[in-house]
Amino acid sequence: MRFLKTLFWIVIAVLVTLFAARNWRDVTISLWGNLEADVKIPLLLAVMFLIGLIPSMLVYRAKIWRLNNRIAVARQNLPPISPEEPEPSE
């Protein structure tokens, strides 16, 4: 299974590299006022991907942090567990 996972990521990396190599062209982006920026297409796509990924990752990490805190508080509020005495067998 680990081999398939590695193979999957290698295929994805090769496809992204081929896409970037074949689309290495400038795109003019109109910013505010008369300001324009010439950006390569793969760089633009990478920046847009990160702009979409980072907020999602922050929400995910915040949710995990909040759940871990709730678990820690719940564990502190548990009564101590005392070992039970075994019942005498007859």
C-alpha cells in the first residue's frame, strides 16, 4: 500500500511538472490603478492553490486544537479509578 501511495505522488509530481513546462507563459494581471503584473501561469496557479489551502488548514488545526483541549479538560474531571477487589471464588 505504501508503494502505491508513493507511486501516486510521483505521478502527480510528473504531471504538475509537465503542465508547468508546457505552460511557461506570462499572464498579465491588472492590479489596482494602472499597475499590472506579468506572472508565469504555474506560479500563479501555485499561489492561488496556497491561498485556498491555508485558510482551510488553519480551520482544521483550530478544530483539532479545540477538540484536544476538550479531551484534556474531560480527563481532568474524571474521578480517579480505584482497583476493584476480586471476588472470592468458591
